Amino acid sequence: MATPQALPKPLAGIKVLDLSRVLAGPWAGQLLADYGAQVLKVERPGAGDDTRTWGPPWWGDGEDKVAAYFLCANRGKRSVAIDIASPEGAQVVRELAREADVVLENYKVGQLAKYGLDAASLQALNPGLVYCSITGYGQDGPMAHKAGYDFAIQAEGGLMSITGDKGAEPQKVGVAVVDLMTGVYATTAILAALHERTRTGRGRVIDAALFDVQVAMLANQASNQLVGGITPTRMGNAHPNIVPYQVLPTQDGHMVLAIGNDGQFARFCEAAGHAGVATDARFATNPARVQHRSELVPLITGWTLQRSTAQWVALLEHCAVPCSPILDVAQVMAHPHVLARGMRLAPTADSPPMVATPMRFDGQRPCAPEAPPRLDNSAPGWLPD
């Protein structure tokens, strides 16, 4: 396992005031911290971020224990407890914002204006401030007033309609993927705004909505509907546009077969001992395989049941046909490639085991070395640059 590395720090000197809670905003803040920004997390006195108590499991003991959920999104930050609803607390935040480069917040639309902490108020104090608001449904539109929750937006934004087995109950994705993707999208927008500021000296107001991100994430499924006029439905692990591209049973379990072109299909058929199937007019091209899916899948299922998952993976890797075992999270965390790539950060006396940032700069992962903060572990001010 790897240990966190302090360098590189491409965002060294950038100050981020993180007023956000739970996942989407904190995820963006952690990315910026990993890239070297100084991130100050403002939390409620006494309670802090909601996710501090979303356990078990816990890290630490007694009053200092914190939920593992909180740890996943708050590496590299300092914490300060401020009651922003009090005049004194709001004034402290305004003073911090004078020196900040970025403000992150995920309060309901209009809520921070009551305390003079909205974008207009803070940019009046600091015209170069990049102010990023993360909400469920955005700053305008008929649903702007609603609170945003990942699960609800996976439902209302179409993702659950295409996730799960055909004819069965709709399913959410196993992690809060809309929150996470919104954090990533917000980070890219913040970086773009900071780049622009080097030319203009002016900040930007970024409106990041979970609902908008979910609609964008529909990707090829949305394009299929817009272009083809046919509403996608749940297909289990099958793919609407590619066959065979799904989970298939093996002698001892299941595997993923992800054939993306006709050459791969031909090599798969040859490896399975049925080379002639690849020249059958019903299966020779991907459009034909999509059309004859109901005939092809039972045919190749009969083949895959003849070998174990490990045998198929070894055989098809040799033939350059995409095929993978289906691992659980514990197996992933112990995977030799995860360890070799430094994606698992080893615990230290002061820091829990964590997952590293997936990006590398010149071969190094820019993971912030500081552990997720204890509540109110910092004075309400910026550290010297």
C-alpha cells in the first residue's frame, strides 16, 4: 500500500472555503485539496458535517470517533466550527471569503443570502472569488426550491429507469454516483474559472445542479432516445447498442464479457471452439448481433458454462478479448493492481486507510497528506501561504 504524498501541488496557493456538507461539495473540496489547495471546511458547532455520524464503521474512539463515510470525502482539509446563522459567525465567514479564491456551498437556493453569504455579497467583497453553488435542481427553474438527494435524483433523472433487471424493480447505483459526478463536474468548472481569472482578474458564479448532471450522465442512453425516439428500459447487465456486452454465467459463477467489435467477437468464437458462428450472417456484425440478441445470448451461454471464470479470463486475455471476473470490494482493495498503482493508502498513527486520488502528475499521485479533520481542529483563519 502507498503512503500519501505531499507533492505535486499544482493548486498550491489557492484557498478554498468549503461550506458544503455530505458528499457532492466535500468531494469537490477534497479533489482541490489533493491538487494542493488550502481547504478550510466550515462546520456547524457541536455536530459538524452530517456524515460524521453516518456510521458504523468508525475511525477513532470515544467522542473523537468519526464515521468512515466522512473520511472518504474530507482528506486534506482543516475544520473550523462557525455558526453562520449568527451575525458574528457570518462576519467571520465574510472575512475568510475576502482572502479566498474559491467558495464551495450546497445550501438551498437563497438560504445564504439571509446571512450575506451569497455569491453577490461575497463577490462584492472579493471580485476575484470563484463561487460554486451545488444544489439539487439548480438556481432557477420550477424545481429550484427542492432539496436534492442523490437517490431521489437517480430516480427522477432517469438513471433508475435503465438500471436493474428487465421487468424487475428499478435499482439505484451502488454508490451515490450523482453526488460524486457533480463533485467532479464542479471541480472542472472551478478549475476553468480559476484559469480564466488569470486573464480577467474576475471570478465566476458556478451553478452546479445534481439533476443537470444526472441528465448529462445519461450519455448514449439519452442520445438513443433523442435520435431513435425509443425510450430505453432496464436490460439488466446487457448493453442497448452492443452484443455480447454483459454478465454471463460460468462453471463456477459469473464473468463480464465486453465485446466491442466484430474482430473481438470472431476471436471469442474461435477461442470457444465455435469459429463458424462469427461468419453466420445473423452474428457477423454488431448490428446483426443486436437484432438477433435473443438467439445469440442463449447460444454463447451454453459455451461459457463449460469453463470456470478464471479459465475464461486467462483464455480470452490471451486472445485480446475483454473479459473480467466480478470482484467484491474487499477483493478490489486487496487486488495486486490496486496495490501496485498506489490506490490504497496505508493507515498511519494519525490517518485512516483511504483510497487515493485516481490522477497522477508526472507519475505521482497528488494526495493531500493530512487526514480528514477532527471537528473544529483549526483557528478560524487562513494559514500563511
